[in-house]
Amino acid sequence: MRKKNLFIGLLVITPSIIAIAIFVYGFIGWTVRTSFSNWNSFSALLRGQYKFVGLRNYIRLFQDSRFQTDLWNTFFFTLLFLLGTIALGIIMAILVDKGLKGSRFFQNLFLFPMAISFVVTGTVWSWIFAPGNIPQNPQGLNLLLSKLGLEKLMWGWYTSTHSIGKFNVALIPVIIAAIWQLSGYTMAMYLAGLRGISEDIIEAARVDGASEWKIFWKIKMPLLTPITLSAMIILGHISLKIFDLVFSMTGSGPNFVTDVPAIYMFELTFRSNRYAMGSAIAIIMLCFVAVVIIPYLATNLRGERR
């Protein structure tokens, strides 16, 4: 009977295993192979007119000023996105957890952006931050600033080419949109964590004379560390491969101020037919995500074995 159940189980999951092997790992393998070639057209593939070029595509990428900008943009986007989303998520979770009047309404309100796709979010926020023709014909938020008599605060938002060191300030609207989209998700994670903390521990700390501030920093935050780590991993891998939000909101921007590796890969592969270079970017992005995900999975696996 046990062998029969095992056979039925293997029979059920075998199609999924085959599909994953072909359409996930098989395509990853093909992409790796392509990234080490000079394949730039389908006709060359059909005629076999492409060859192995080693690391040439990767070397060219890291020498490419646009790709260097993409890497810096990804770094700053990931850093500020994580900080903003986690900080806002904690604040919203604390407010909802207090059980104040209307907290259920605000909980649903904070979670609402999760139901919207990145494409819709990018489109709507592109309208909000549309700079218009400053100062003659401002649009979006600039129009509101103009009506309030705050013309000095108007600027180009995601069309601005100003930078602070390597940080392009045009990324600020994109980061705000991303934080708005996913802060509710982070709130839900922290809210579950806060409601999972034993009330006996909190009451014992209050009896010992601990203030609410000390209870939060000395008791609640350490207990929420696993949730913080999980949030960083999940949000980090989203930010490293972000495409649809940026593409629908700003595109690569003037002088590539809002460009990211995924957009560059899309343009090289599907608009310029430079499949080898596009594949190289895809593999680099895969490595970035793997650096974030694999240690997390390994840690969880060790914890389960213990």
C-alpha cells in the first residue's frame, strides 16, 4: 500500500517536475549558454553562425556607462525602498495593532495597493508626478504646488537630470510609488508578528516599570527580527529585478536617470536583437537575486533540520 501511494504521488508530481526542468532550469541553462556567445539574430541561430566568445559580453557590460548607471540606480532604489517600506510598515502595524476606532478600515485601506499591479501603480503615479511645462503649464503635483503658491518647490520629478553623487534624484518618485505599493504588505507581516507576541510578556515588563518605548525596542523589536529578515529578503528580490513599475512610470528616463538592468535587458533583447548581451544582463540579475535568496533558504533549511 505504501509503495502504491508513493507511485501515485510520483505520478502526480512528475509532469510538474518535467515542466520546471524544461521551462525554468532548461531556459536558465540556454540563457547562460547564449550569454557566452555572439548571437544577435534568429537567422544566425538557424544557420549556426554564432560562436562562443567567453566573458566578452560581461566585460563589455561592466565597461558600459549605461549599465554602470543601472547598477547604481538599483543599489539606491533597493536601499531606500527597503528602508521606506519597512519603516512605514512598522508604523502602520503599530497604529492598527492599538485597536483604535476605525483601525479595521485603515487596515484594509493600507492593504489595498497590494491588489493593484505594478503597471497600474506606475501609470497612476506617473500622472501624479508629471512635471508638465514648468513654470508656464505645470501638471500633477506641480500644479497643486502652484495653486498653493509654492512655485519654488516645483521641479522635474522623474524627468530631472540632477544627481547627488551617484544618486539620481529622478528615482525619488519611483521609490515613493514602490513604497506605496508594498508598505501594506510589510504592515500585514508586522501586524501578524505583533499579535503573536504573548501579552504576558508585555504585562510583566509594564509591572517592572518599563515604558512603552522600552517595551517596543527591548521586547517587541527583537521578537520581530525574523519578520524583518523575511521582509528584507522578499522586498529585496523584488527591487533587484524591478521592471514593470519603472517601465510604465518613467522608462529609462533622460540620460538613463531611472534606468534599471531589467529595462536595459528588454531593450537589448527585444528592440535591438542583441540576444547575447541581453542574456548576460539576465544572468547578472539572476546572480543578484540568488545572493539574496540562497542564504535565506539555506538558513531556513538548517532551522527545519534542527
